[in-house]
Amino acid sequence: MQDASMLQDEILHLKKKRNAIILAHNYQRPEVQDIADVTGDSLELARAAAAMDGDVIVFCGVDFMAETAAILAPEKTVLLPAIDACCPMAGMVTADELRFARVHHPGAAVVCYVNTTADVKAESDICCTSANAVKVVNAVSEDEVIFVPDKNLGQYVARFTKKTVLPWEGFCLVHDRYTPADVARAKQAHPGAVVLVHPECRPEVIDRADHVASTSGIVSHVKTAPETEFIIGTEIGILHRLSKECPGKHCYPLSEKAVCVNMKKTTLAHVRDALVTLRPRITVPEETAARARRAIERMLAL
Ligand code: 13P
Ligand code: SF4
């Protein structure tokens, strides 16, 4: 087995040769985050995919993220190094189910979380991420909003709008597992620490947090806050960025069990192989991509 630094050197060489950029989500393995051009949350990575030069995008994340990049940059070769890295929540709503829901709520806008398939985005009026969900819902003209697929994010958004939000029944297997008992335990272990959680957490966990934000929102908060101790209620991959970018701050996981197995599937060897073979490539049929792009670009324009 090659060691990490040899693989990293090989990747940097191949990246130049392929005129590639590497995007990594905040939950990726530390060594994968370290070779990325941009590490960020879903919104930052979508913006980077739309704006960056280069011929190839190596997307170290999960399927819907690479699909979003392929929709926004159809002229580029978009690679998902671990082809089985998927987001189970994105599979919790289908385009057929959404069409059916629209029939029952003809006057409602459909807001889809970015954690959805291209087919679902194509059926939606506008997309959102955890960083801008409240803003997006408040920006649509309809008074009723079908929000897919995360019920927790949907309920969180409902706190900040006068609109009627109809949350779907989906959830994240990682964030939905946190309980108020986890918060109580972490606070007991670290009295005085600020509790930061992701909006994919259950309402009763959100109620016990000091601050709610996207993954990059959590990093920004820790960087700028005057406090020095934080309990972090999101996937533990974020702790790597926090330790690199927030020296002098102490961050503790709300639960050590908060691991997204799909986000951990991408290894340096996968990234190297993807750059050698230009596979696995993610493409979206243009008919679907054009409709999905409308929903994503409406979000990016806000
Ligand atoms: P962020 O957009 O906040 O990074 O969240 C993505 C995600 O999958 C959270 O589980
Ligand atoms: Fe999907 Fe949850 Fe993993 Fe994010 S952490 S990719 S929402 S399963």
C-alpha cells in the first residue's frame, strides 16, 4: 500500500496534467480535504463548480453533489471517485412522488433541498441548501411550500417564515440520531461550551443548541466567536477543518457516532484512480439537467 504523502504527490501531478480541480465536502476524510482546492459546504461547492476554470472536476462528496456540479458545469468532466458514495436522504423522495404531491397542493411552491436527485430538482421550483433554506423559502411568492426531503430542515425553516411549510418525511441517518440526552451529556462533560448544530437535527435537539448553521457556517462561527469551547452537532469530518482553521479553539463532537459512511468512502487512491482513468464520470441527461439547472440557478441568484 502506498503511503498518503506519495499518493498526494501523485494526485497533485495528475491534477496539473488533467487541468482538474478537486472539490471536497467538509465531511471528507482529513487526507482528502488536504488535497482539495476548495473544501466547503454544499452551497460553496455548488458555487465553486459553477465558477471555476479547468476541464475536470473531481468531486469528493456524495452523488447529488457531483450531479449538481454536472448540471452547473455541463462542459466539464465531473468525476465522483467513489461511485457508491450516495446520500440515503436524497433517495427519500422521487420525482413521481413529488408530482403526486403537487396535484394535492396545486398552489404550493416546491422547494427542494440540494440533497435530492437531478430528477427531483427538475420537478422543483427552487433549490436550497442548509446555508440558505430560510432565505429561499421566504423568497418564493407562494404562501404554501412543499419542502423536500428533510423533515427536520423543513421544520427548522418553518420557525422563520409566515408561510405554511409542508415538510416531507425524509431525514438524515446521521443527524436524526442525535438526542437531547446527547446534548445533556456533552454539556455536562464541557460546561460552558457553546452548542452548535446542523439544521438536519431534530427540533428537540435544535431547541437545546446555542446556534444552528450549515457545516461551513459552523466553521465561521467558531472562527469569529469570542468563546473558546464548542460542542459540534454535525458529522465528525468537520473537526479536521475546525482544528486547522481555528487554532486556540477546542471543539468536541456532540457524538463520536456521527459518521456518514458514504462521505468516508472516498480515499486518496480513489481520487488518484479517477484522475488516471477519468472515471467514474457523472452525467445528467440535458432534458433533465436544463430543468434542474433552473431550480439551482434561481437559488444561486438570490
Ligand atoms: P452542508 O451543506 O451544511 O455542508 O450539509 C450537507 C450535508 O449533507 C449535511 O449532512
Ligand atoms: Fe446525506 Fe446525512 Fe450523509 Fe449528509 S450526512 S450526505 S445528509 S446521509
